[in-house]
Amino acid sequence: MSNLRRSILFIPGNNPGMLQNADVFDADSVIFDLEDSVSLDEKDSARLLVKEVLDTINFNCEIIVRINPFDTPFYEDDVNLIKNSNANLILLPKASCESVLDLTKRLEATKINIMVLIETAMGVEQVFAILSSSERCKGLMLGGEDLCVDLNCPRTKAGNEIFYARSRLVNCAKALNKFVIDTPFTDTNDEKGLIVDTKFAKSLGFIGKASINPRQIYFINEVFSPTALEIKHAKRIITAKESALKQGLGVFALDGKMVDLPIIKRAESLLETSRKLGLIKE
């Protein structure tokens, strides 16, 4: 596993075929879903199926399990079973400080960490406190569809209605050094729309995007992967930095533009990502 989360694919917890083949879709992470994609009368069987798959298969990607919300009758059974599995993260829907603290206590003797799903107006406003409430809480995902239900507004492809939430979540996550994943693009037949939406999310600071269909993974990975041109430019920045250091210079110019520490750090980060993806070998 590369520890990158460019793409995160939702897989229904009641679909044995997709669960067993979770790591063939090229997603950096997959979410075994026990919540929205599973009907009420299949909750118990899906939970047992997910546990069996986790116990019998060693996957080559990060495995996240989305449990049911804290205020549902399925929450406790979900946690009790999944906490003894090989899952890497539990995705906590409609997260609050109270639910994060409860889940943290239940995971005390495990190695499983928490990813919170922010999908309510209150969650957006309290996101800093939610992320800060537990050391096990490593990052978040925006749930745009449910948020718009809570806001009583239409969910559009343009995404203007979730711009504030996106910006706030990114800022809080970055301030706390947590990872931040964008909401899925739900029109699985609109590849151009997906690319536009993913590029916009990246421009805001998201490190990856959730997906509801395997066909979306390629495009999401492409957007969040460094291009050959970006890699070449980053290498030039690092080479110029090393030359400047030899000359005792703290700030230098490249192609007529000043290069300072933030630009250098961005170049170093891009090259590190490229190495993890196998795009460069040094």
C-alpha cells in the first residue's frame, strides 16, 4: 500500500463478488459499506459477510468499513464485530464529538483508526472539534448528498451549494494535519463532469475523492497523480535549490520567478508522492 488516498471506492457490504475482488479496481482505498447501500433487512448478513471477507483475504489496498450511525440500533453490533477484524479504518457517518469519543473507547484495544464522515450542517460547523476529539481520528470525508438534505437545497453538479463546506473542511483538516477526502460525484455516466469536479476539489486542497463506481477510479487517480511535466518542474526546483544553497542563497529565481520555501516544500511533496506511485525511481 502506498499510503495515498487519491481514490476511495465504496463497495456495498452485501455484494460478495465486489468484496472479494476489492483490490482489483485500482482504488487506493476501498470502503466496505454497512450503511446506505445495505437495506434494513440485510444489515446483519452484510456485517457477517464483511467480517468473513476481512478474516479470509489479505488485500493490497487500504480497507475502510463504514458502519451505521451512532444513533442507530446497528451501531454497536457493527463496532463489536469490525473492531476484531483486519480493517484499517472505520468510517463513522454523521460524526459528532460524542460519537467519536464513544467509538474511540470501543476501539481502545485495537489498531483500527477512525475516519469521520461530515454530512450535516452541525458537523460542518463543529468539524474542528470533531477532528480534535480523538488521536485515533486521522481524517475526514465530506458527504455532500446528505449535507444537502440537511441544508434543504438541491445537489448540483456545479457544487456551489457545498463550496463553504468544502473550504471549511479542508482548512480544518490541514490545520490539524489530518487527511481530507472529497464527496463522490454521483453521475457515473458523466466522465467530463467527474474530471472537472475532481480538479476543483484538488484545487481546494483535498487529497483524494470518494467514488461510487469502479469506472470513476481511473479518472480520479489521474487527476490526483503528478504529471510528467509537474515532476520535471519539481526536479528543476530541487536542483536549483541545491545550487542556491552552495552559493549561500536562501531565495533564488527559476525561469524568471522567485522560489521560496513554500514552493520548495510543494516540489518536495510532489516528488515524494511520485516516488510512492512508482512514477520516478531514484
